[in-house]
Amino acid sequence: MPGADVLTPGDVAELTEALRLATPDSRLLAGGTDLIRSMHQSLWEPDLIIDLSGVRELAFVRLEEGALHVGALTTFAELQEDPLVRRHARCLAEAAAQVGSAQIRNVATVGGNLANASPCADTATALAALGAGVTTIDAGGALRARPLDELVVGSGRTSLAVGEAITEVVFPALGERQRSTFAKIGSRSTVTVARLSMALIVGAGRGVGAAADADADHGADAGDHAAGEAGAGAVSGVRVALGAIAEAAFRDPQLEALLEGRTADEATARLFAEECVQAVRRAIPGRYSLPYKQHAVVGLAYDAWNALELCARRGSVQLRCLAWTFLSAERTFCGRMFSVLLDASNIRLKYSDGRAPSAEGSHGLPRS
């Protein structure tokens, strides 16, 4: 890159000095996994590259007054292993663990992932569910905080000004009664770009999932349990974020409101999957990818729901969910092969209440 100057600040003070020299054609380099690739693909080079890798004070994870602060230069490898992130924002740790390869995760950063503003960014989906805000610094050293959805405004577009850099991401830490997870679908199982992603956060009471199993194992009466704790077995504080659908990751308030206060059972899991289809339809009506994504989101919803272990004794639930996921996409090769295997094994699928399948898939989409 003979035409590009490179500055390598060693701390935040030097970073602000470097930002004063930035122009619209300048770029900040954190891990470089997106920037370098785009430069090679477009045969384009900036006039100035500000290499942030030396500003190590921007690589941190801290818990302060109930909020988790993640430095912009924190790598995905650090995120997925950090005990604070795993405890208070598990969906973010899981999203970081699914970014690219181990080599990519060792250098790619959360700040770079957000600044690149890809609709497929895994951490953006998790951070949207967490209600994250972003702090930036400008050439004068002034700090500015804004919600994530005000920073990422479209595919490849942010509200960052020339000479402005992300310093940290901040969000409320999840408590002991809150469970979170991240799931995605790509063209393969690993090292893949998301075609669809989801982050799910649910507040789970004492009567939900594993706790309900423990009560049953100790002979607790279901009526006594419900009487002992108001709202036991119900989910609350539901947050659902979807990614790789619209131009940026987004939450769906209508879907969240529908689940609020419902019992954590198979019926709610099925309703969740069905309503995820409607959320996709609302987000991308008429889009060429809608037929695929409205089918795929059903399996993704069940993956996320099962990962939270919200339904007690859920083994059979997962088998039914897996089966319906394939059958609902029967027009695909995998769906047809799964149907053949079920028939050959003389397996007949039913809902938990004994109902047989209808002419439509479990999520209301006609088979073809």
C-alpha cells in the first residue's frame, strides 16, 4: 500500500492526535479482518490508516454498577472465554464463539465488528438483545454515548463522524434469573457467515426448566408450587433480536410482548416459533430471501428456546422440534430425506397434546 500513511497510537491521547489527521478516505484498523479483505476485493486503499492495536487500554471487560463495559479492542476470543461475559451476557459469549475461525477470533474485535456494520454481524444481534449502548471518542477527546441502533444505521453504514472512534460497548448485566442464548444458521455448521441469527433473553422463575425438574424429583406438588410463588413457571423480561434479515440487527417488540408472562412449556415454544415467522415477514416483505428465511427461522427459534432449557423434561420436545423443522422445509432435499427416514422407521409425529399433523407445517406455512 504505497499510497497510504500508517499511524500507530500507543494510548488514547495519541489516538485523539491521530484522529485529527483523519479524512473521509481514512480508516481505523483494529483486527483488520474486514478492512483488509475489502481493500483487496475493491482494489481500493485509504489515504491514512490508524492502527489501533497498540491502544491496549481499550481491551477490557469490567463490571461496574450493574453494567458490563466491553472495550472496543476486546477480541472475540477474549469475549467467548471471559467469565464476566459468560455469567452476565452468555448470548454475547456464544455469538463471539461462532465468529469465523479461531484465527479470526484471535484478532477480530467487537468494535471493528460494529463499525463494519455488516447485517450478518453476530455480536450485533446479541448486543441488540442486551440493549447495548456505544461510547465513542472524537479528535478533541470528547466522549459520546448513543444506543446501538443509532450507531449502526444500515448495511455498511454507521453514524460515526470523520475522526471518531468506538471506545467501548456498555449494557446492563443480566442477573441470576435471566437466561440468554445466541443461535445462527449459515451455509455450513462452522466458519460461516450468518444467513439468519437470533439472540433470546428470558427471565425464568423458580418453576421454569431445570428448577421445575428439581421440584418434581423431590415430589413437589405443582399446585403448591404455583401457590407458593406468583407467576412461577412463566417467562418475563423477554427480549428477541434478529440478525442477517434487515439492514441491521433489530428487536421485535410485538414478538416480545406476545411471549411475556406465558408459561414456559411446549405450547409457548411452538407459539414462539410460529410468531418468529411473522416477525420475518414483517421485516422483509417481498424480499427474494423471504421464502427461505421464514422457514429457516422456525428451526432457529426452537434451537434458541431449547438452549435456554425452559421446558422441564424437554428431551422429547427437541425431537419434535427437530422433526418439524425439517418437515416444514419439505421442499428442500434435507427435508425430503428426513421424511423418508421417518417413514422408513415407522415414526409418526404428534404434538404433545396428541394431535396429528395437519396439511400445513406446524408454523402455518403450506407445504409444497
